Amino acid sequence: MVSADRRSQVRSNAKYLRNVRPIDPEEICEYVEGAPHPAVVRQLLREEALDLGLLERADGTFVPVPDEPMAPAFHGVTAFPDEYARRLEDLLVERFGVDWASGESGDRLRRTLRRIKEDYFKQNPVEYDELAATGYALYHLPDYYAAVQYVLAELAEGEHLPKDLRVLDVGAGVGGPALGLHDFTPEDSLVEYHAVEPSDAADVLEHLLEEAQTNFHPTIHRTTAEAFEPEGEYDLVLFANVLSELEDPTSVVGRYLEHLAPDGSLVAIAPADRNTSIGLREVERAFDEAYTVYSPTLRLWPDESPADRGWTFDVKPDLEPPRFQSALDDGSGEFVNVTVQYSHFILRRDGGRRREFTPNPKRVAKMAEMADHVTDRIDLVAVKLSHSLNDEGENLVFKVGDGSEREGHFAVLTRETMLNRPLVDVDYGDVLAFENVLVLWNDDEGAYNLVVDEETVVDHVRV
């Protein structure tokens, strides 16, 4: 047990030295009563690092965390890291034995995964006991690990992630987003990570975070999102794959938004299937008056909010099949999940948007008024909100929106030219300008088709 006086002396020395030179535990121990071993001082500095804003360097010294945004070198995710795969496999061996993927244990895990999938698609509640949590980790750790990094990259691009980062992960589950956040943050960042998770999934999360790097400080709160009482403000509040499991997600998100720092971000991520994706958009739209949607469904027109079905999601390159999924799979591919596709939104309170652009009403049409333009050729500006929805058909089809739409709008590419090629090339969430696009009403789908043909020009609005 370290005395309060000794801790106070270490803190005082650290505060004095932090702006003078790197803090060396071997130096500080000489100025602390009783001359404690440097290892004791080092541990005390680690325990006080968050409060003092200190990073531990590879040489064992401590320095102040830079007062600047993160600038991670992120180039996408190709695979779930082997070190995490080994930790999960260690847990599987501990719980089910060396041959966990075969025999009765393998059968139990496969049955459990089938049940979880069935309950999920029927929108039945899923109870995450030890077996269910383990099965869930087997199937979803890799894609959740990847998805959160792509979303964080949007914030880092806009310099909205400070190197001194306080995070609240609500409904943290088995830890895919936590591991993704851990690996996304550069080494010169200090992360205070709080996870809220009431189920047995917290045991998996705790196991996977046991070897977190020194400057990533995790705390797991084993309680529900509804019962947890946040303290202070957070730079990043994360709801990853949990909104559909909450009885009143809008109310819960609203309560946590009250603890968002003035320049912080609330991120919500959901699977790309119809029900959860549409449910996520409903939550997003509930906060249009008080907060700004940073991405991806930008409100290009001031004081407008979309009212269409809202099913939109991003798709990223597949991952390499992780060995634990291949071991469990029975040859059908049923238990190999390498697809990275997700719906998400980012809310901020500072009014900032990932793509800053406001259309000129004298030059382009607003989707809220599209009924006035059916069979006309018009100009408009919209955000690309899907990859092609019809890759096997004659025409490529892309969902688009400008934030004012009351019904779905789909850009249908009937004749590709060099002048309309940007519709295909730009990324999800980018802004496009359409010139001379033909507006048609699709009665079967209850949506507008924006026909892009050889007479249409499409430009990437680089904002």
C-alpha cells in the first residue's frame, strides 16, 4: 500500500518536471521520502498518468501528451490481428479445451451462433451469457474491429480526435470496437477508455484488453446503459452495435449527449441490415434541432431534415478469414464472417460537418420539392449514400440524398461517360453535383429515379 504522502510527493515532482524535461522514475525516487525503488515510482506515475496528462515512452520516462489532434497513418483494415486471435483462442481453450472447435463444444458454439442469428433477424432479445458471448466474439470481433476504425478515420481526417482522448463506449460488448480504437490511436496518444457492459461479454472484453498498451487506460463498468451514471465530459461517446438492443435508444443517447465535450463527437454504428440501419437513422433524426450530423447523411440545406426510409450503409473491403472462424466452420461458410459493412452517424454540437457545402437555391433543386420536377431535367447537389445497389443488373443504382428528401432518391446510371463517371468513382459520403439529370417517379418502389445518361454531367464537389 503506497502512502498518500509518497503519492503526493511523486505527483509534485512530476508536475514540476513535466515542462522541464522527461520525467525519469530513477531521478524522482531520490526526491521522495524513503527513496522508493524506481519501479514503485514508475507504477505511481502510471496510476496518475491520466490526471497528470502523461505519456509513458519506450525508454521508461514520462512526457506530457501533445496538445494537438491525432494524425494516425490509417490505410484500411485487411485482417484481424494475430495477437488478438491468439488471446481469443486462449480463452476458448480455457473454457472448452484444446479441441474447442470440434466435438460437443464445437457443436454447442455452432448451435449458439445459429440461435443468436435467428433471434437477431427476428428482432428477439439476445441474452449474452458466457456461451453466447464467446460465440458472438468468434463471429463478430473481426468486422466490428474494422468498422470502428473506418468511422474514426472520418473524425481524424477533420482533426476531431485529440491525442488526450476520453472515451465512453456504451454497450461495449466483447470488445471489437475497443480493440479497433486501441489500434487506431497513435503511440503518442493518451486514451482514458470507459466501457459500459452488463453481460458476460464483459469477461471477453476484459480478457482481450489485459495486454493493452501502457497509454491506453481501460475501465469496465459492469452495468446497463440505462443505469450507468457518466461523470464529466467525453471527447468520444460510442454506441457500437447496441442501439437496436435498447428499449428506448433515443432517450439513452440523449442522456449521454449531455456528457459530450463541446468539441466532442457521438458515434453510433449498426449492422447494415434493414431494421437496424433504419432504426439507427430514426435515432439520428431525433437530434436534428440540437446537434449537427457530421457524417455521412449531411443536411446540405439549412433547417431541413430527411424523412425517407433511411436505409443506407457503407461497404469496405473484405477481411482475410481469421483462423478461429475457419476452425469452427463446417465447410458451409456459415461461420466465416469477413464482410465489413455498416451504418453509422456522427453527431457534433459545434455545427461542423465532414463536407461543408450549402447549395444555391437559385441554381439547384431541393429533393423536398422533387414532385415538381418529375419528367424534367434538372440540376441538383446530393451526397452519395451507397455503393451500387444493382451490381448484377444492366444499370448501376446509387442511393443519394441532400438532407431534405421525403422519399428515397436513387441515381440510376443508364449510360456511363467520362462526364458522369464521378458517380461511380467517389466514396460513400462524398458530395456530387448533377447537371441535366432526368427525374422520374418509380411507382413500384415509391421513390424517385434520377436518370444519369449521356446528357448528364456529374462532378465531385471537393469540400
